[in-house]
Amino acid sequence: MTSPNEPKYDHRIKLVVVGNAGVGKKSIVMRLTNTCIVEAVGLDQAVRTFEREHPGTGFMHRVIERDGEKIMLQVWPVPVKSMIETTGREYQGAHGVIFVYDVTDKESFEGLINWVNEADRHSPDWVCRLMLGNKADLPAMGGQEKRDVEKAEAQTFAEMLEIPFREVSANFDGTVEEAFLKVLLPNIIGREKAKGKWVVEDRAVEARVADRVEAPLGPGIRRCCVIM
């Protein structure tokens, strides 16, 4: 019998997050899977904990509910070095790829084409995609960081590649998750239904409830999701 701490999920979705170093891939992962930790200890501390506990290409997960069904979301940040050394392992079984650049770093934007080409080599053409311009809050805060990539330029690039595009800020709750829930997730579900694969399995896989698992992030703080 399944314990209350081990609910079943009906579907599994794997996302791969790619982009140059420093664009905030791990911050995007934290926002998609562990927002409550980010709010409790801050984004920087949450990312440092993730890097310390799971060096390399560790992934995090979260169970979400949609239309009465539970979906296990697995999110993988791909290290920059993998673009040179990769065998495509990170893309195996992926339902979606998120391409991330930093709006204050033109080089990271120009590097997206390399990541798109890598995804083309290692994932089927039916895999859903999303392009995110991260750190969109920084230019508006009046600090040293200035916008180096205009939104219109990024939009034109995304339209050329036929990839949905949003500007987001992993520093603030809502924008990253909204881009996923309103853009990428519906596209993935629609694609899976078209392939006849969006059906509840006879034997749903068990997954631990994230907010019931202790995490070494400080007194009284519990992990939102479990790193697998």
C-alpha cells in the first residue's frame, strides 16, 4: 500500500535547460522545481546548495497537477562543457528544451544558435522548445548591468527558429513558472496527445512528496521538491 508520503503520478515530463555559462540555468531550474526554497533562503543560497549537493548534471523534480492528473516534472541543467563532450545523453527522453540567454550579455544570446544546433543533433524534431531571456529585471533596477539584447531582436530570432519566446527573471517568482505553465507545458501535452502517448499508465510510478522531505538548508526549512 502506498503511504501518504508517496503519491502516484500519471505522467512524466523531462525538460533540458541549456545556454552559456552564467545565464542562470540553475536558477531557472530552482524556480521551476523549488520556488518555496528560493523564497525561504534566497535564490543565491538555493543555487549554491544545489551545486554543492549535486555537482555536474544533476536534475531536480516536482509534481504538479493539471486537469486532475499528476505530472512528474524532471528538469536538467546541461553544463556548458557538454556541448563539446556530449553524446546526447542529456537529451534522451526529453519532451522539451529550454534555451536560456542573459539579456545583459550579447555573447550569451549569440551563443544560442550553437545550443539550438546541438539540440537538433541530439533530439527529435517533435521535441517542444522555449527560449527565455533571463535577468530581465537587472537593466530596470538602475545598476551596472545594462541591457545588451533588445527584446525585439530576440523576438525576431525566436520567430525565425519558430520557438516561443519570453523574457523572465529568476530573481522574481512567477515569470519563469508562467512561461512554462502557459507556453511550454500546453505545447508538450498537445504534442503527446497528438502522438497518442498522453494516457495514464496502468501502473503509475511512485514519487515522494517534496514538501515532506527534510533538506539541509537551515533550521525549519523543508525542501519543496526532491533531487533524484
